[in-house]
Amino acid sequence: MRQPFLAQSFLAPALLAGALALAAAVPALAQDAQPVRVRGTIAAVAGDTLTVTSREGPAVTIQMKPDVGVRAVRAAAAADIKPGDYVGVASLPGEGGKAGALEVLIFPAAMKGAGEGSYPWDLQPNSTMTNATVSNAVESVSGRELTLTYPTGSKQVTLPPNIPVVTFADATAADLKAGVPVFVPAQKAADGSLSTGNIVVGSQGVVPPM
């Protein structure tokens, strides 16, 4: 039976080689593996093979590991974010030293510390991912503003109106169906093949925004 995955792994800093290196133990990556994040829609599922129509257009074939875990995202709201929460925020550089958020993932309390820090991300060109604790949250004319604090620094981000804000929901392999939007943190082997131990699926009309 496939077990729920440790969702920290898909927000680890650039999924660097060696290991996902988060709060809970996860399998180490082979030295020749490269991180590849696949975003798109499931085209087909055949046994342990997942085919995704990527956002770039081409179909991508991914081998699912025997213990692959599936987790869904569900809608939340910017107003739900309060000091003390642990969040993952993808953002772009903004004016006045404040970054403009592209999306926010509110982690469950048990996952505080997962992938902590700020590092390059590939949601959009020049975007970063910051996994950190909210030390301050205020409303402004431009939207909700968060101060994110992590061991090596802090970051101020502005959340514009209607920004995607999500949190986790339970899911199983039965939710892997054609037409379902997915985010897949995969590893690319030397021969070009892709494999994954974690899959994030959209649910109830919510697309994984990360």
C-alpha cells in the first residue's frame, strides 16, 4: 500500500543532490540525479508510470517509486495566515525591498522547519521560494504583508489580492486520474529517465500553485 509522503520534500531548497535533507527522513538522491519539477496535467496512468502533459507542452513520462506518496492541496485564504505560522512563499523581487508573492502554501504545524530558508525557484523566471515562520502579518493598501523569518535572515513579501493560497489535504493513488493537475518533484537519472516518490494533486478545482 502506498503511504502518504513527507510533503516537506517538494519544497526542499532546489532539491539539491545528496538528499532532500528535511525535518523527517527521506530517501537520498543518487549522485547523478538532477532535480526536475514537472507542472501540468495528468495525461495517463499505467501501472507505476505517470504521463503528464507539462505546462511547457510536451508529454513527460515519470516512473513512480513503489512507496510513492500522494497529497492534495485545498484552498485557503490570505486572512488565514497569522504570526507563528510556517509557510512556503514563491515570490518575485519587488519595489522598496519587498517581494511580490506569487503563491503561498500554509504548512501544517507538524511540518514547521521543512526546507527552511530562501532559495531560487523555477515557478517563474527570477522567482524564489522562502520557507519560513511568519513573524508579522499586516494589511496594507497593496494587500496583506508578511514578514518571514528564517535562520539566516528575513524577508518582507506583499500578497496581492486573489493570490493563490493553499494548504494540504489528504489524497491517495486513486486520485491520480487523467485531467487532474499535478506538481511533481522528480529526479532525472543519467539516462534521462524521470522518477518520483512524491506527487501533489489538485482537488476541488484548486491547481497546485507551487
